[in-house]
Amino acid sequence: MKPSPDEQLVFLSKLQRLFAEGDFTATYKFALLIALADLAIEIGDDSGRPLQLGHRVIASKFIEMYWQQSVPYSTGRTGTAQDVLVQNSGTQAAIITAIVRFRQQNPAATVQSAKLLPSYLALILTVGQTVSAQPINYLQNLGGITDQFLYERTRGAIVLKPGVAFCLRRFQPLVQQLARSHWVGHIKRNRLNSPILGQADDLESFMFATSRHALTIIGAGLKKLTNSHCFYCRSTVQDADVDHFVPFSMYPRDLMHNFVLAHPSCNRSKSDTLAALPHLERWLAFITLHDDSLNEIGEAAGRLSDGESCRSVAGWGYANAMSSGGQAWLKSNAYQPVNQNYLDCLE
Ligand SMILES: [Zn+2]
């Protein structure tokens, strides 16, 4: 059932056509592609089987993404206005409007705390309706013709076709990169945003990155939890970095269990590589032992906290590394090939 190399190439070229020829009046289609790739990693597998995704699950991903972008953006420069970025070429996108209204009416500082409120259900339903009526309906329209190469629709859900979850998992970094850069481009080209933007150049970090404030909270929480020890070399650390255990370049999404404390030098040395087996084993033990504390820190920092998803992400990252002959970082200038032992301990 796994798609052949040729079928994977066809998938990629269709994806490229989608970005080149698709009609993007709102930014929803970028969000939908990112959501599908994330869900393929978090709940899909490499069997090549179809994967059913409910509108509500997808809506929840949309809220996570647009939550961060529903606050006013300011370049901090004179001559630019501070306002919420417009995500549609006509008027503001309905999903942004719904989230802004929800945030005005509910005392939720973070999307994590919002999920605990009874009124969140109404927001999910509203967003789910829009997602169903718009991006799900139009994503597969290429040059006026519908090509259902990604999914088919059923009641309240979509079903990813055989091989699609497999391809989304394999090419997730590419899907993310394409969707994010086109998304940022869409915001910049929208003339409704020119009074806000001027010549702004930090748009991508505003739209997608973890805030400095959240990182400070996470760093302080991890220091307390580990008694200020570097996760990798295990000696004490004062001015610690917060490192993504599965590199951000591989999986640009902030899950609380993926954060570890590290010396800036250890962090730099590891860079964009996966960590070697002894680190992986220690990390698995760490997130199991400290699950509750990590959830608490994540809640305080407004980051998503889901140990199970995070473990799936690691399983996906190491499996991809093994199939492409990747190396894992042990310590400064020391690497090991990723082999079956890595996957066994992630079972
Ligand atoms: Zn260190």
C-alpha cells in the first residue's frame, strides 16, 4: 500500500502545482495544508492507509495557528499602524474575526486555557463550518478543475486518500516551508495590510514563532525541574538555552514536551540534528517521569502540551532519518548513524 517513488514524485508535483496555480483569496488553504501534514504525523502512520480527519480536529488546528495571529501586529516604527493583519483579500477572514471576538468575550490568555472554557465548543463549531465550506471545498481546485488527489469528503470529515498521509509525513518539512512562505507572502501582498506593515521584516516570527515571553517561562520551569542541568552534557548551566529536542527545522511546531534545557554551546553543536540514542532514551524517561510538571509549565507558557503527540513526532523524525541514512548528534563533533535501535525504543 505504500506509494512507490514514482507516486511520491507525482504527489510532490501536484503539491507544487497547487501552490503555483491554486487560487488563494484567503490564507486558509495554507493553514489547511499545515494542519493536514501535522495531523498525518500526530495521528497517522507509514502504512499507506487512508486517514479520516474530522472537521473539528482540523478546526482545532486552525484555532491554534490563527490564535497567535489574531492579536494586533506592530512594527514598532513610526508611520505604521498597529492592527490585526488581514488574512483575506476582501475583508478580514471570518476565522480571525471569530477568534478576536472570542478573545474579547472570554478571559483566556492562551489557546491552552481557552480549550478549557465551555464557550470554546461554539468557537470550534463556527471555525469548523468555515473550514468545511471554504478551504476543504476549494483546496483541490487547480486552474478551475477539481483534482481530488489529497482527500475525499464524507459527513463531518475528510478522508486522506491511500498514500497521502504517508507522503505528508515524508515531506512534512517541505509542506510546512512552502505553506509558511506563501502565507507570509499573501499577508505582505494584501494591500489592506500596507498601513500596518510598512517595510516590516519580522513577519514570519510574529506569525509562527514562540514568543520570547513564553520561552522565558519555559526556561524557568525547566531549570526548576532539572535543578539547572543541561539536558545533553548534564553539567550545571546558568544562562541556559531552551532547545527543541526534535529540531525546529524538522518540525516547526512548539510542543512543550519537546523543549529541553541546554548550554548555548551544546545547543549550537547539536544544531539542526536529531540527538543520539543515549539522549533519546533519557528524553523518553524524562517526559514520562515529568509529564504532569511539563503539562503545568506548558499551560503557564501557553504552549501545547501533549506527550503522546510529541512521542509520535519523535518516532516520525527518527524513522525518516533512518530511511535517509541520517546521523544523530552525540556530543561536540561526534555523531552516530540512526538505526533500528532508535525506533525500537520509541515503540
Ligand atoms: Zn551542556
